[in-house]
Amino acid sequence: MSRDPLRNLVAELQYLENTAQVLQQRINLVDAAAAEIQMASSTIEGLKDESVGADILVPIGGGSYIKAKIGDNENLIVGIGADVAVEKSLSEAMESYRTRVNELQKTRSALERQIEQILAQIESKRQELQKLVKEAEGKGDV
């Protein structure tokens, strides 16, 4: 028995496994984006109860904060993508976040379906590979 079908099958399996890993990485990115939006949403909820002039700590990265005072507690600047931001009211921002989370959930679901399909293909290819190996062993070609 020729080893080409075995090599081809192994190559297909590697490709499918790599594809599954890429899809999982995308799911992780979607999850991270959703978590970030949830955190922003929670922060906005907290700001609703604060008055203008209230002291707050603003994260600047690396676990560091700067003291600030609220100048406007009814509007904020919301990133809309491609490094573009617009001013929105708190309620508009919350609605925007809800929409983005819903879109991310749909994206995650689509990615999960793709992974399920890939995993089914991987299982099928593995069974096919086992069958070919057994046939080759029976013929003494391995």
C-alpha cells in the first residue's frame, strides 16, 4: 500500500487541527472584547450615581490610576471602531454596548458552529486514518 494516502490524510488532519486552533483563538478574542464591554457597561452604571465634581480614579494602564473629577456625568466618549469615537449620552452608550455584546454573542455562536463542524471532520479523518493504518498493518506495509 502506498503511503501517499496516509500522508495526505495526516496533512488534512493537521490543517483541520490548525483551523480549529485559529477558531478557538478568535473565540477567545470575542470573549475578551465582550468582557471589556461588560466592564465599561458596569462602570457607566456606577457613574450614573455620581455627581459632577465627584472624585474618581481613572485607570491609565499597568495597574496605575490618576485622580480625576467628573466634569460631565450625562455624556461620554464611546469608541465605535477604527480608532473613531463619538460623544453619546449614558443611555445611548448603554444601548450601544448592548448591541455590541449581542453582535459578539452571534459571532461567538457562529465560530462555535464552525469549530463543531471542524471537530466532526477531524473525528471522521481520524477514523479513516485508523482504518488505513490497520489495512496497511494487515498487508505488512507499515
